[in-house]
Amino acid sequence: MTNITVTPETKVRPAIERPRLHKVILLNDDYTPREFVVTVLKGEFRMSEEQAHRVMMTAHRRGACVVAVYTRDVAEAKATHGTEAGRRKGYPLLFTTEPEE
Ligand code: TYC
């Protein structure tokens, strides 16, 4: 008598989860010139003059504004570059990052 083992056809497919995205947040301060904030937003975040001006004014009025979302490494690199651009000019301009829910 031959012993036949029947294996189920079902394939186990591990769930692939998307990496959590991180927000880059622009914080207001009393010293960095508005036009400089706009220049940094255009250069680091590829925004048009109009978009950059809107984000800058939102941070100016409300204290902070979400600039964009990226994977963690990209968000942290862009926040650091933006903050360093201000630092080089002696401004306290600050970008932070925060994971999305
Ligand atoms: N509040 C600054 C000023 O009046 C301008 C500014 C806007 C600075 C947004 C930072 O994230 C900022 N000169």
C-alpha cells in the first residue's frame, strides 16, 4: 500500500505593511524673516512660491504647520537640512518630525 501525503495548496503570504510616514512640521519663531522661511521651503521641499508662502503664513499665525509627509529617514533629513539652513544665517528656524498615526 502506497502512502500519499496531500499538502494543502494554500500559500502563506505574510502581510506586507507600508512603512509609517512621518510629518515634517515647521515651527514659528519671532526672528526668522518671512522671506527666508519661504526660500527654505521652496529649496528643501520643492514648493512653489505660493505654496511656500501659504505654509509659512500658517506657521506664523498658528504656531506650527505640517509641511509634508515622507518615510522617516527622508523626513528627518529634510527637517535637519531646513533647520541647518536657518542656523547658518543665525536664525532659530526649526523643523521637527512626528510619526503619523
Ligand atoms: N514669525 C516670523 C516673523 O514674523 C516669520 C516666520 C514664519 C518664522 C514662520 C518662522 O516657521 C516660521 N518674522
